[in-house]
Amino acid sequence: MMNSETYIDFCFARKEEGNFSPEVDSMLMQLFSGKRLKWYLEEKQTDGADIVIAEIKGMSPFQTEDEAIAFIEMNAGEPFWHYLQGYKIFIYPNKRGCGSCGTH
């Protein structure tokens, strides 16, 4: 099975304590261990909350968004679900051929 281009955005939030990015980085390292995914984290503090936006991209074995969601649901730990406020997932399967007609 071929890997797919994968783009995932997560928004995590918690009560303001500071230094949230290292915790999010650790959760993502555990969740996506063995996957060829890299991420960029942007941390902000606003209205008494720590917010981290995680932009993840790379190649993964997921062929559909539903497959990625099922993997996350099965493998993410309790802190992940406690902090997660929203997500966006796009999976672009690698098709055989030239990509324009799909038959060559």
C-alpha cells in the first residue's frame, strides 16, 4: 500500500499555565510514532488559556480521512482528548499514473 500526503491541523487548549508546546509535542510524538509526519507548533496565551495550534504534514499510511480519524481515536491518550478543541484533516492518496488522467 502506498503512503498518502497527509495534512492535519489540531487546536489544543487548556487553562493558562505556560509551556504547553512541549506537552503537545510529546503527545504527538507518541501518537504518530513510526509515521513520516512532521509538525509545527504555535503557542499563544489569551483570555486565561494556553492555546497550541499543531500543523502536521507528511506521508502516512492513511488512505482516507476516516481511516486517520479511526487511528487517532484508537491511539490518542486521555490528555489529547481533554485538550483537543478542533481539527481539520486532509488525506491525498498517492494514485498510480501521471495523476491527470489516472490511467497511465
